[in-house]
Amino acid sequence: MGCEPARIAKTLSFEHDGRVILIVAAGDARIDNSAFKKTFHCKAKMPSPETVAERVGHGVGGVCPFGIPQDVGVYLDESLRRFEIVYPACGTGSSAVELTIPELERAAKPATWVDVCRGWRTEEGAEN
């Protein structure tokens, strides 16, 4: 992509209340299990790759946060807000699209923004 890895907007899949939800986060962010549990009131559990492909319509490694079934919830993580432009996957592991944050919001139609990742804030040490 020719960009810093943090700008790759990775889409992570989780099981929640019998359905799949997607959390779109910066490439340098990792799920914070306690923040996830506090926000979603359940333990962070990733579905199988087969379940992701079946329920979301994209294979793991290329999950796109838009153009997905309506019952798949999308959440954008705060780790993305520090960028003007990000690069989410668009259906395959070798494809991505350049979007501004407002464009990502319009395309993904997120339920809301969440703060469920760690490792990207400067106050967390040298992980940024």
C-alpha cells in the first residue's frame, strides 16, 4: 500500500449475541479484552474462518466493513480517529481502498465508535 501499517484499517470479526460483529481498528491496535468485555458485556471470541466467510461474505484476511449483510454490526475503533485517511480491505487479502474517515463512516454505516483497542496510544509506551 505504500503507507504506514497503522493506517491499514483492519476489520476484526467477533461473536456477539448469536451474530457476528466487526470492529474496524488501526493496523497497530490490538483488542483490549477488558475494554471489549466492558463495552459488549461478553468475552471477545472470534468466530471460525468458515463462519466469517458464511455470515459476513468475505474471507478472513480480506474482511470488508461495507457491502455486508445487514445483521452484521460494524463498530469503528477510536484508534482510527488519529488519521485523515485509512485503507480498509475490500473483499480479499490483496485489495484495499483509500478512504477518509468520513467516507469510511458513510460506507461502513457503523453502529457507533468504540474504544476497545490498546497498543496505539503514545501514553501506552513505545507501542505507537
